[in-house]
Amino acid sequence: MRHFHRTSLTPDTVLTSADRFFAALGLSRGAGDARSRSYSGTLGALRVSVKMEGGHYTVVEADTDQVGESRLDKNVKRFFNAVHRTADPRHTIEAGY
């Protein structure tokens, strides 16, 4: 699955957050690509990358090799919530119903 999130945080801040959030997985830096992290293991494969968009926003993309709502995909969504809370500490998660 492909997930994405747009934030006002800098790419370095987002990648530092990814390193902390996915510490148990042990993300590794991409060869020659300082703006991405990857993991491959028993849960599947994950690649997190960041890029500037329009000079004001950072786009965070996370690609997994899983189908549907896997454990890895759920953790990616939790990571995006953590990034959102870093950018806006007042943000709370609320049910949509």
C-alpha cells in the first residue's frame, strides 16, 4: 500500500521522528539517498521517504508491500498521527462517527 502525508515540518525533523518511531524495526538509510529509510523483515517491507513540495510543505510517503490493513500499515498511520501531533500539539485523534 502507498500512504502519504503532508506536513509543515522539515524533512530532517520527519526523518528523525521516523527513526524514533520505528526504532524497534531498525530502519536503515537508503544507499545514496539521505531522505529515505527502509525496512525489510518478517512484517514485510517498508520505505519511508520525504521531499519538499512547493517550498512550504514536506510530503512524507510510506510504501509497504502489504495488502490491506496489515500491522505494518497500521503503524505507518500511527506514525503519521505522531508527525501531525509534532506539527500541531493541540491535535487529538477523534472518531469520525
